[in-house]
Amino acid sequence: IALYFCGIIDLKNNSLDYSSLETLVDIFQKNHKENVVTYLCENILADEPNNRFALRTLAASYEAENNPKAWDLYETLVKTDFTEADKAKLLAEHYESEGDQDKAVDYYKKAILRFIAANNYNACKEIWSKLVQFIPEEIDFFQMLRRKISKQMNEMKTTILMQELYTWYKDNKKWDIAIEILKQNLTVEPKDTWARKEIVDCFRGKYEGHSHLEDYIRSSNLTANYRNVFEAINDFEKHIAFDKGCFVFHRSWGVGIIRKLT
């Protein structure tokens, strides 16, 4: 009773200290008095709509009752508490199940950024897979996530994530971005034999039909693991740019077309 009166007085006086009511809510929760918990939380929110404790407690109570009001409260909580990652993920999963992909993606984005800040790699990896499923074409967003994960956690962790994104670009024959992703992974781990093999496959896909493709792969030692991978890539790219019908610039003759390779 004393806690209740102290809490109500604090509410009437516009105090920012809600500890009395929070303690009271905790007591009634432990005694499974959910109707009283709901009443007290609603009182707090009537005075301070963004009170995180009341939002979280009332939303959990509504969710247990399958009351759809819970999702509005969770949305308010996620908007007011920029560290709240779990509820952002919960909202994303809810809207995904409802078929609202736009809202699901929006909350998955919020969740992964917050999990990165919290150094929760496993949660990041799970949401990363969801985002690759929904928005693989948003390469700039994934690159931003890669930089944040590299800085916050460890750049080695980014290679596993980027491999998953790479697969989509390779399958859809978007060779330039696929090659860029592999180069980034090889910068982190130059001895990654898988990435080295994959970049050769991507070069074959990108330059399919080039008259000297296989010659340049062989002469640059691109498939030979003993040679520095970036030296091999540079040699290959330098030579592959020249083929019959390609435009070139000559210092003396100006712009022209290659007619013949010897």
C-alpha cells in the first residue's frame, strides 16, 4: 500500500522516479496478479508514454494474452530504446509471419545494427541470412554492415558472412560485385584457397568468349597457390583488358580499336 501511494504521488508530481511503482509491479508479477500489473503499467504510461519499464512489462503481459496491442508497445519501445535489439528482432519476425516484408526488413535492419553494437555475432549471423534472403541487391547496406562488424568484432568474421552474399551474386551472374566481394575476403585472408578458386570461376564467367581467357589465366598463375594472389589478379586483369574489338588509347595514335592480337 505504501509503495502504491508513493508511486501515485510521484506520478501526480511529475516525478521521473518510478521506482516505487516498478517495485510494486515486480511484486505483483511474482504473485501472478496480471490484472494488477496491467493496471499499474497503464497508469505509468498514461503519465509517461515512453517509460521503458512499463512498455516492456505491459507488452510482455499483452503478448502472453495474445493481445495485438503488444506489437504497438514493442514498436514504441524499439523507437525509444536504441539498444533494444531483441524486441526489434521479435517485431521483424512478427511482421515476416504477417507477410509484411517491408516492415520485417526495417526491423531486421534495426536489430542487426544493435546486435553489432552489442558484439553479438551469432545473432548478427542469423539476421544477416534473413537480409540476404530479402534484400541481396542492397550491396551498399551489406558493405556498411561489413565495415561495422570488422571494426566492432573481427574482420575474419566478415568473410563468412560475405560468402553467403557472394553466392547470390554469383548465381545471378553479377560478376563485378561477386569479384569485389572475393577480393575483399582475399584481402583479409590471402591464402583462402576457396576464394581464389571462386574468383577464377567468376573471371571465366565475366570474360566468357574472350579469345585469350585461358591463356591469361595460365600465364598469370592465377590458379597457382604459390603465387601472391593479388599479383596474379593484377597480371590477369592487365592482360584481359586487351582483345580483338576492344577500344584502347595510344599515346601517339590516340583512341582506336584492336584489330588483331599476335
